[in-house]
Amino acid sequence: MVKIKAVFKTQKETEMGSVRVLVGTRKGAFIITSDERRQDWQVSGPLFPGWEIFHLNGSPLDPDRIYASQTSGWFGQVIQRSTDGGQTWLPVGNNFVYAGPSGTHQSDDGTQQPWVFKRVWQLVPSPTEPDTVFAGVEDAALFRSPDGGQTWHELPGLRSAKGHLWQPGAAGLCLHTILLDPADPRRIYVAISAAGAFRTDDGGASWLPVNQGLHSDYEIPDPTAEVGHCVHSLAMHPSRPQVLFMQKHWDVMRSDDAGEQWREVSGNLPSDFGFPIGVHAHEPETIYVVPIKSDSEHYPPEGKLRIYRSRSGGQEWEALTAGLPQSNCYVNVLRSALAVDTLDTCGIYFGTTGGQVYASADSGDSWAPIVHDLPPVLSVAVQTLP
């Protein structure tokens, strides 16, 4: 096998309280590092140049173990793994096979089509088992690896939750968000475009749609259907895993009972369309969204790039603009392109389709670009290194 090598510091060589920002783009991956002040940044990359990197993510148990989802229309899907903080990489298992009869799902024209694996949208290492990692894929399904990505096994109970009624969103039928409950390893939440949110309480054997309270007036024939909603992203604070926040196709939503019931908290946002949503590392009621004008015009309202913050869990929002372009800005921020660190003064990060990555070291009060002119950014994750 050919090892890919980059030059930057491993966890063991990095200063205390440093951060490592993992950026996936349309044409490769980048790793950006800084100390706890988050003022000066070192950029390494591109890794896997020319490949789409849908997601990079590090293990919370071993930060120097990082996984990458590398995909190409010509060469297919490759899962890469590094065990030295991204200095070297090796491909691991790439055999994603649906369990049992694959069945069918709805297509755009309403006909039934068989499940076909296309790519991995999200990789989430377990916070309790060092070799366990989950993968959300297109066509929508959840896979689990017990051996650091060498082998993958579907959790097929998810597609039994009315999978025949799921249909693709604009980006495809993708499982793009995985939330692992840190208090209960048997509870997992996922979000699928365009099917909705789902929860398992038994480690993935069985699943429940958790979409009560969602209204999709323009996307599906029955606006309050049990499945079929285009959920763009989910977020939770690890100290309160029963409280969930959602950015839906339209509407920002909140659930206080593990998804059993949702209520809208869009409040005074200039637009309630958007893709990512995030939660402050130390303030469970502080959340962040990026309003986008509409589902046909994927850029900020008025051409002003503004992150909105609510310190009350929704409804009341303030625009965060210091350091962000406030005229002639027509970029988008995709669903996996916002992340937070866990330093004492919580850092917030996001990447744009214009190739900029912005960082705030003061919870969003002020911003600065840490890199620009990258290919369009697909994902941003951040590791807080001890």
C-alpha cells in the first residue's frame, strides 16, 4: 500500500490546549493547527488532492487516529485512516454491503428503486470503544465497524423504519448526521435527507422515526407525515443528550424529550432556511445557525455573511458579524461545515463554498479567516488536543 505523508505536528508534539481543524473539500483535505490562543495558524495539505473529501473526523479516545471519507466519480469510495495525527494515511475497509435483501426506496419520480451504495457522508468514532466507528452513507444507511474501519456491517433495522417511503433530497438520499448519546451507548440519533430523524434505544436493532411536530408544507404531500422530512442537521450538547436541535429544510427546531416532540424556535432569524447547526461547548442553551436566503438561492440574505447565536435555546437570535464580509458575499455553508472546540473560551469554526474557513476564539463575538482560497468546503471538524 502507498502511504500519503504530510508535514505537521502530532498530538504528542503539540502544545497544551492546542486545536486541530480538519477540513474536507471538493479537491482534497487540509489540516490546520494552532495553539490555545487561536491567532496563528499552520495549514497542511492538500491531502488526497483532486478527491472529494466528504468528511474527516478524529477519535475522542485517541486524537491521533483520524478517519477520512475519500470519494470520486471515477474511482469510487475509499476510507482512509491515520494513526499519527494525519502525517501518514492508509486505506482501510471499503466494502459497504447492505444486509439481506436490499429492498427499495422512493425515487424522485415516485417509483421504487433498489438501494445502491454511492459514498460515505459522515464518519463518527465511538466515544467509549476505541476501535468502533460509524459511517452514514448514500443511499441512506448506517454502518458500524468494530475494528477501526477494516470491516463494515450495516445496522439494517434503520431501513425497516418505513424505508420504502424515503426519497432523495437535492443532494441525494443521504444519512449525513450521526449523534451518539454519551450517557447511553445504545442510543443513537441519525438524520436523513429526505426522510427525517430517527432514534434507536437498543444499539441499532430497531429504530423509531422521531419527527412529531415537524411541518414540511412545501416538500411532501402530507406536511406532518411520520417520514419524508428533509432534515439538514442535528446537534446536541453532551451534558443533555435528550435535548436536540435541528436545522430543517425550512425551520429551526428543538426537542426536549429525545425527539419525541419538536417545536419551532426560528424566532427572529432573517431566514429559517440553512444547513448546519451547532451547540456551544460549555453553554447547552447557546446554539448557532447560518441563515441562507432560500432553497433556490443558496447564499446569505442581502449578501451579508452572518452567523446567528441564541443564548436561550432558540427564538431570540443575535447576528454575529464582526470580521465577516457584510457586502457582496454569496457563499453557502454546508451541513457538515460548522464545528466547535472545547477550550475554556469556546471556539467556533465554519467553512464556505467559496473556500474560506473562519474561526472565532470568543464564542462568535469576533471572526477571522484562518485560510482562504481553498476548494469548496464540504466539512469542518475540530479536535481539542490536551
